[in-house]
Amino acid sequence: MSQEIKRVTNANIYMNGNSLLGRAEEVMAPTIKHKMAEHKALGMIGAVEFFSGIEKMEAKIKWNSFYKDVLDKVGNPILPLNLQVRSSLETYSSGGRSAEVPVVIYMTATAKDFPTGNFKQNDNVELETNLSVTYCKMEIDGVETLEIDLLANIYKVKGVDILAQYRANLGI
């Protein structure tokens, strides 16, 4: 049995449905960080940690120049941006590339800052937008891997809503 290697080497960003092909150098999608609460009690031989929520989600986009249409949108810290990061996941084995499927990350985010640039002689301007993310969903080959909506208390893994009972207990 041959070993499979998976690779993603490029992506495109969409903002509010518009392609930003060639405008960004780098995108850092949110890292989901679980809050863990320590529990220790009499009779236990040690302390344990249990899931108690999700840390704030953040993303970052590094732009390769000034784009008025992009800056007009990231300049408003109140209106959320609908972002998509689309890439292609390639699978390789001893026989070469054996599969290629889409990976899509959907985000709803607001800009935390407005980039005015870092200038260097003979180098392209460096601009970064830091984002506060309230919604994140990841699909691989059209299958939902993860979906988190912080404002609606939704956390799904492989399509299973792991907070459904929690919301029912709270009456929401």
C-alpha cells in the first residue's frame, strides 16, 4: 500500500462575492482554540480539564498593494465582511497526483485595523488587515468539516451539532 501525500499550495480570496485574485500575498485563517476549564475535587488523584467554550477567532490578510475597493470595505469596522478562501487539495502517491478536490473556508469577519502601509525602497508595500471572525466554516470536497457561529452558539463537526443539547438546555 502506497503512502498518500496531501498538498495545498495556493488559494484565492473572495470578499462579499468578488474575487480578489492576485491582490493578497497571504491569508491566515482562524485557528480554533478551545477554552478549557480545570476541575479538581476531593477524592480525585489529579486535575482534569473540560471544554468550556471557544476563544475569540481571528484572521489576517496580507495585501500586496493598495486596492480602493478593498480598503473601502475594511475601513468600516461595523459592517461585516463575507470572506471565502478557496484552494485545491492535491493527493499524491507513488503513481503521481491521484486526486484534486476543493477546500473552501467561509468567514464572517470585521476589520480590526486599517492598513496604511510599510514602505521599503525597491520593495512592494506591505499591508495587513487583522480580522475579528464571528463565523467560520470549512468544507473539503463539498463535505462540511467544521462550522462555528459564535453569535448563534453553533459548533458543528462533520455536520454534527455538538451544542444542540446545550442550546436546548438554555431555551434558545
